[in-house]
Amino acid sequence: LTLAGMDATQLHAVSHWPDRHLGIEHIVPGAADHEILHWLNVVRTQAREVEVVALESFVPADLAHALNRLSSAVYVLELLFKAGKL
């Protein structure tokens, strides 16, 4: 998984410490935010729900890890959009 030149490890780091990597704090979409940010947040929350179900279903750890990185990647898209870098 790569996105905007970042591999899965980098995406994970950016999603946990956006202030260090993008210069912005964690975000929660609000009423004034663009519709795209809200749709990205919907996709991210759905990816997280699938990850939780996978963990509860005892799927292989590598699949759960991949789902975690997928939600991280979508959150990084949100952060990049909010930072004006998309």
C-alpha cells in the first residue's frame, strides 16, 4: 500500500502524528468542512468497522493489519485534504 509517495509504515506514522508530519492537528470534520472531507470520513469509519469485525472473527493477523493500514490511508487522505495538499 502506497499513497502520496508514502508506504504503509509512513501512512501509519502520519495518521498518528499529523502535527509532526503535516503540521496540522488531528481533525474531526465539522459543519464548515467540505463535503469531500465528510465522505472520506465515512469511508474511514467503514474501514475501521470492517477491521473490528475482522479482529472479532479471528481472521489472520496480517489481514487485520492490512485493514488497519487501509483506515490509516483514508485518514491521511482526510489530513492531506484539510491541509490543502490534495
